[in-house]
Amino acid sequence: MMNFLKRRSARPSHNAQAVVTGAGSGIGRSFALELARRHGAVVCADVNLEAARETVALIEQAGARGYAVACDVGDAGAVRQLAEQAEALLGHPVTLVINNAGVGLGGKFDELSLDDWQWCMHVNLWGVIHGCHYFVPGFKRQGRGAIINVASAASYTAAPEMSAYNVTKAGVRALSETLFAELKKDNIRVNVLCPTLVPTNIIKNGRIPGRYSRLADHALMNYAMTTSDDVAKLTLDRLDKGHLYTTPQVDAKLFWLMKRASPSLYASFLGFSYRFLK
């Protein structure tokens, strides 16, 4: 039995008792289906319950167990209830939580309202904070666990006219880096996913002005370098290997290297490019 538990701990994406937020579409759905392929049981949480049920139907078609739960991750009480429900539904303690739910927001800084900021923070940052807050204590009690937080390359690229989105994703990355170090002694793994363009519903469901929405849709259709399924597989594999960062695309890696090599030069280049592109 001890050897079996050690193997499960060594590869947390396999035989997982998992919770995935934003599981009704995109990367969240891909995570849920890949975990099912790895013989896991998955609680699929989404603000859109019908979408979560569609994901569960796909999981069940694959011969695995899935459960749909409606949850607004920005609501602390709802996430607390999710944590309680998940253990009851699974019949086992949760071993993996994937804080994936997110929204898109674009526009010039002075054109964004405080309501826009609060809406973006509510889901993108507080949703991840709540997910970690309510699941980490259980992981500590059982002596193992794993967390994947979905951030974005926006967390370090800091592109103009994406201030609120950039700030929330930078917060997710900083939280993940902190927890990676803090929870290592408790046998809890942490991975933060930082992709660039991945075909999802984040543009359709976001608050993005028409000019940006059209550009983003065009970019997703023509320049996305990977799929949500590939991103999910890679991230889970890197979690199993104990890695902190997952940057799935070449452009995400390039921006990361540029920023780390010379932050000031990168910022100057970004400012120059923005003036030129305007």
C-alpha cells in the first residue's frame, strides 16, 4: 500500500481526485478530459453549469467519473462549498486542484472602469486565491497534494492596453512562485501555466473592445501555436516532474528570455513598438 501511495504522489496527475475550475470549455475542459484518461475522477466546476455537464458527459463516455458543480470562483463562500462538495462527490480527499477559470479584459487604462477592474480581479486573481485557500489545508493534512494555477504569458509580457488582465495574471504567477517554495516541505507540488495564444472562449466571454476582439479572433484562428489539449498534457507532465513553470509555446519562451535578460531594454522596446503600431 505504501508503495502505491508513493507512486501516486510521484505522479500527481495520475489516479487523481481532482477539481478543475472553468472546466466547461477550453483549457479547463482539456485538463478534465486528460485527467480522466490518466484514470482520475474529476469535479468539473464552472459558472456555466450546463457547460460543466457537457464536459462530464465526455468524461463518462471515456469510462471515467466526473461531477458537474456550478461555482463562481470569485465568491469565497462558493469555493468553500466547492471544496466540501468535491470530497463528498469523489468519496476521497481531493489530491489535485486546477485553478483555471478566467476572463479576458482589454482596453486603454483610462478607458477601463473600476467595475471592469473588479470584475477581472474577482475571477482571475481572487478565484485562484480562493482555490488555493480552501484546498491547501486539506493537502497539508493528508501530507500530499498538487496545484496548477493558470496564469498567462501576459503575467510577464505586460503588453499595453491589457493592464487589468496583466495585473491579475502577474498576481497568479507571484502567488504560485511563493507557494512552490512555501509548500515544498509539505509534499505539495505547484505549477503555473503561462501560455500565449490558445484557442478558448476567453475572447468571446470577455470584455474586449471590438477592434481587439477581431484581432484576437484572427490571431487565434491563424497563429495559435498549440491546442488546449496539448497544453493540458504538457502541464500535467511538468507537474509530475516537479517543475514550477509551464510555458508551452516558443513565443512564450522567447518573451520570457527577453524579459529576464534585460527588463529595462524589454520595457523600452515594448514602448517603442506600441508607439509605432498605434
